[in-house]
Amino acid sequence: MLKAVLDTQILLRGAASATPSVTSRIYTAWDAGRFILLLIELVRRRSKRVPPAVVMTQSRDPDDNKFLDCAVAGSADYIVSGDADLLSLREVQGIPIVDAPTFWQALAVDA
């Protein structure tokens, strides 16, 4: 099963969306158990808490490094983000950093 880190923007947009959108479909897929969400301490239902084993400093925005830490510590398959600073990295330690539509396509292939 795929494992992914969703940045706060993707997670909250998906949870709060009143209309169908890519982020709402990703949130629904997580809620249905189609992938494992790796988190630091944000959400515990249907997720896995991952204490960072390394501290990453690759993002232009230091606040984004926590998503990189979590992805590496949890051996994520993807980091899903709408943040330009994260997306500009393209990957971290072999983990692709993708936007919501790209991750949705990966979920469709994995289904």
C-alpha cells in the first residue's frame, strides 16, 4: 500500500472541501484506507505517527522541513504538496514531491 505525507494545505483543503476536487478525492481515498498517511503528530486516525530520525534542511522555507523529515523517517512513497517551496525540490532522498493531481493519478494506478 502506498505511503504518503500530505502537507497541511492539501490535508485541510481535502477535509474542508464542500465540492468535489482533487484534494477532496485524495482525502476520501485516505479515509477509505487506500493509502497510509504518514504524520508527525497532526492526525492519529488512520495514520502512522513517525518520529523524525533525521533533520532535513533542504526547503527554502524552514517550516516545510518537517514534511521532509517525516517522509524520510517513514519511508514515504510520496510527499503531496501545494507549496511551491516543496514542489521546487521535486524529490528528497528518492521520494517524489508531487502536486495533488499527480498523486491522485498514482492512486488510480495503484488501485
